[in-house]
Amino acid sequence: MVTGGTDSGRGQWSSKMGFILAAAGSAIGLGNIWRFPYVTGQNGGAAFLVLYLACVAVLGVPVMIAELTIGRFSRRNPVGAFKMIRPGSPWKLIGYAGVATGICILSYYSVLAGYTTGYIVKTLIGNTTAYEAFTSNVWIVLPLFLVFIVFTVLVVQGGIKNGIERWAKILMPILLLLLVALIIRSVTLEGAGRGLSFYLKPDFSKVTGKTILAALGQAFFSLSLGMGAMLTYGSYLAKKDNIVTSGLYVAFFDTLIAVMAGLLIFPALFAMGMQPDQGTGLVFKVLPMIFASIPGGHLIGAAFFLLLSIAALTSTISLLEVATAYMVDEKHWLRKRAVWVMALICFALGLPSILSQGIVPWLEKLPLVGMSFLGLMDYIFGNVMLAIGALMISIFFGWLWKVKNAAAELREGCPGFGRIAPVLDIMLKFVCPALILVVLVFLFIDVA
Ligand code: PHE
């Protein structure tokens, strides 16, 4: 039997609350506030919301618990964790794939996060340049991208307690307060009611296979699952903490913020008589116009983009942490060196993404695939790789490591685990692999 890893030389969260805030910070990001509303808008509103909530509960929560358990048991990064539980087996490839996926997601995610930061100032000073004109100005977007990566590096360099946790403690409550204030403004706008019914009154007649696929994909991306981010955060979790309730809290907060983002955006959208299916530019194109049309809107708008930047930062931190933990644990690099080298790779990988938004025409519409370089990166790494990762993690947990072997780890901090063990077993053995496989098959049919 494999025994768990030791804590020697590794950081640890100082409290369960510190962990929950940090992990919720990873989950909550552009995925909730930028991606969720535009995907919901494209998929008919309320019915999509219901499907998304179901996916989080059925698929997200079990995979989240699996990742946290593997992480805390092994006290390792994703590569080290699989190496330890199944020495000499190819399962460590899931870990390598996770490290690479994290870096690749970080590369384009930071481009979008840079836009978000730029929009704080743009909205504050009342600059009305169109979204396309903004993204195609390389002298503006490139420094913003760089600044965002450097910011991420500085936080991650600080390590677990001093860096990630301290920031998350300050940032997350601010985020929640800002959202509440903005929602109050949005739902009191004239004509907001139609937006509320679009978002909250489901019409299932419009649900198609594509809607279900979109809901599944959104659940993974939003919960930071499938590439080892939650596994890595779990590796800093104390033995006395309850993995099951921690996982549930994180999933709850993440979903709450996504639902709140919808409450913010749809009432305002409809109040302005605009269409909900605008696509990826939704937040960047429509909100500034909405903010510009209400008194004091530039301040509300700046606050919104500040909120979005904060959310993005706590996510980029977790993306960089996966690769950093790998270099520190496995290659024995100093944390500082690991962080800067990884950031440099990210910067290089992000360049084509930034150039693909109206600067270099062939990158904007890649030959053969027909989408932008950034779009392709998001499709491959933010979609397919996360789904493959989550599939592998549930198979690994359900069939190889097995819930009964993980039970001792899960029972630490959660004495009542025995009662839910059979449910987790069924979910990770059958339900999750089957559902994710269906998603992947559809994704490939879609490509073919
Ligand atoms: N969950 C983050 C968001 O919603 C993105 C993310 C994905 C972070 C995967 C880490 C790992 O923005």
C-alpha cells in the first residue's frame, strides 16, 4: 500500500478558510464573469443555466474531490502525485499534460486579463475606442499583457502563505462586495425585467446536444478542473481539514459568482435593448456602452473591470502555481527561478495570441482551422485538454487508486466520509467517465 507524502519543506495554507478562499479564487475568474455570460447568452439563457448547474453538481464536485484528495495524499505537484501513487506507470503523463495545459491556458488567459486591466482605465477616462481598435493596438495590449504576467509572478513568487493566500484573503471579499453593488444597479435599470426572465425562466424546448456540451465544458473550465490546479492547491491542504466540505464550498462559491455575473449582465443588456448572443466580445463590447449611458457609469464600469482583473489574477496565480510546483518539487529549482522561467515561456506562447486579435491577419484566421490563434488555444487547452484530463483523473481515481484506498485520506478531517463513499465511488467509476467521454466524442465529431 502506498503511504501519503510528507510535508517537509512545503508550504501549507494557514487555515481552512485560507484554502477555500485561494481555491475559490482559482476557480472564479474570467471563466465566470466573461465566459459564462457570453456562453449563456449564446445558448438561450435560463435552460443553459439549469444544465450548467447540473453539470457542476454531477461532474464538477466528484472530480474536484478526486483532485483535492490526490493532492493532499501525495503532497506533490501533478506529476509527482501520479508517480507516487502508481510508480513507474504512464499515469504521470496526466501530470505532464496538466503542467503543459496550465502554461498554455495562462498564455492566452493573460492576454484577455491584460485587456480587462486596460478597460479599467479606458472606462474610467471615458475613452470610447471600439473593442477591435483597442485589441489591435499592439503598443497598448502588449504592455498590459506583460504587466499582468509580472503581477502574477510577483504573487506566486511569494509562496503559499505570504503570496497566494494573503492576496486571496484581501481580494475575494472585495470581489463579492463589488458584484453585489453592481447587481443592485443593474436590476434597478428601466427594462431590466426582460433580462431577468431570459436568464431565470427556462425554456427547455431550445435545448440541443450543443447546449449540453457547452454546459459541460463551461463547468470544467470554471471549476479549474482537469489540469491539476485543484490537485496542486490540495497538496497544501492540512490533514485536519475536510476535503469534502472544502470542495463543496469552492464549487458553491464559484457557481454563485457565475450566477451573480449573469444577474449583473443580462438585466443591463436587456435594459439597453441589446442582443444576448454577441459572442466572446460581449463583456468588452457591450458593458462599456451600458456604463456610458448611466449616470456615474464610468465609475461603475471601472469598478467592474477592476473586479474582473482581480478575479483573473487569482486564477492566473493558480495556473502558474502548477508549473512552479512541478519545477520546485521534481527538478529542485528555487521557487524564484521556476516562476520567472515559466512566465517567460508563457509570454513567448502568448505573443501569437495577442497578435491574432487584429494585428497579424493570418493569425486572425488560421489557414485550415479558420479561427484565430487565441481561439484555437482556448479550444485545444481550455476545452479538449481539460476534458481529457478530467476523464483520466476520474478513471484513475475510480478504477486504479479506487475510492476504498483513498478512503483513509478522505476520512481525515471528514469522519463521516464512510456514508458518502459509495456515492463517490459510483460517480467516479461510471457517471463521470461516461459523461465526459460523450462530451469528447461530440467535440471530435464537431471538428471532423
Ligand atoms: N477557472 C478559471 C476561470 O474560471 C480558469 C482556470 C482554468 C484556472 C483552469 C485554472 C485552471 O477563470
